[in-house]
Amino acid sequence: MKHSIRFLLTVPFILVTFFYLHISLDDDGCSGLMDLFFGALFITLFAVSIWLAFRAIYPKRELNKRIPEPISLTITLLTLAILIVGKIFGQDFKGSTWIYAEANTGKLETQALTLRENGTFKVELGHVDFSCYFSGHYQTHGDTVVLDKDVIAQTNSLLTVTYLLRDTLIIPIKGSDKDSSKFSEFVIQSKE
């Protein structure tokens, strides 16, 4: 088998790995029941791409010799290493977590807020059948945290822009045009 064909057989593995890391490490978007279908589709594509990469590493005629083709083997192992490192350390590339807090909404819905040391945050809103994630920048002014208002606008008024930071709580501050009774307090789960 020619080297170019062997290389082309490893391309699906590279593409599936890239798209998996891109989707799984993204801080913006929603996921729901349809992700079960896409998860099964991804697993199928991943299995096919691994099989193609194996075919590139061990060509059919040389299967009994068990001598791997070095270029395809290198590409496959490098891609596999990127996949493993990306899953293990992917969140660390976005910044170290300063505060992680969860809201006790008393409903089937969940809310979580992650403040990172580099001035970015991530909001996770979980509902019964889907979850949404939003990320942006925040600023601190003493014991007050101000979140990016454009990002908070995407949360359907479930969060407010300004919060008061206490030892174990992140408390919403009533804005002039907001009803603060509908905003939940966040209980700090971990703080660095």
C-alpha cells in the first residue's frame, strides 16, 4: 500500500479526535437527549477510524509479519496522545479554577458557576432534559463580582450580573431593573 493511501487512512482518526476535543471542551452551547444519538454516532466513527488507522499501520499483505508502518504508526500514536492529554488537561488550558459554586434552586434544575483565576467564568444551567453552558469574562471590585452582561443575557434571566462574594456564598445583588427574589444564591464548593 502506498504511503499516501496509508496517510489518508489515518485522517479520519485525526478528524474525529479533533472534533471530539473541540465539542467536549467547549464552554458555550447546549446538550440534551440528542447527544445520546450523537454519542453513539461518535463511538461508531471512532471505531471505524481506529480500524482504518490499524489498516494503515499493518497493511493486509504484511499482517503476518507484524511490522508496523512507521509513518502511520507515528501519526496514530501522536493523535491518540493528543486525545488523552486533551481530555485530562483540557480544562486546565482555560485557566485554573478560583471558585466553584453551585446554587440550591430546590427544583430539578441545577446551576453552577466557575470563576477562573484568569478573569473568565463559566455558567452551567442544567434542566431535566438538557443543559446549557455559557462563558465570558468577569471583574472583581473588592468583594463584588461583576459578570459579563452579554453572557448573562443569554441565561433567560436566571442569573444577574452583580454578585456579592462572602466566605461560603455568592449572593446576587439586586439591580435597579431586576427582581432579585428569583435569583439563587451560590454555595461555594471549592475555593483556591
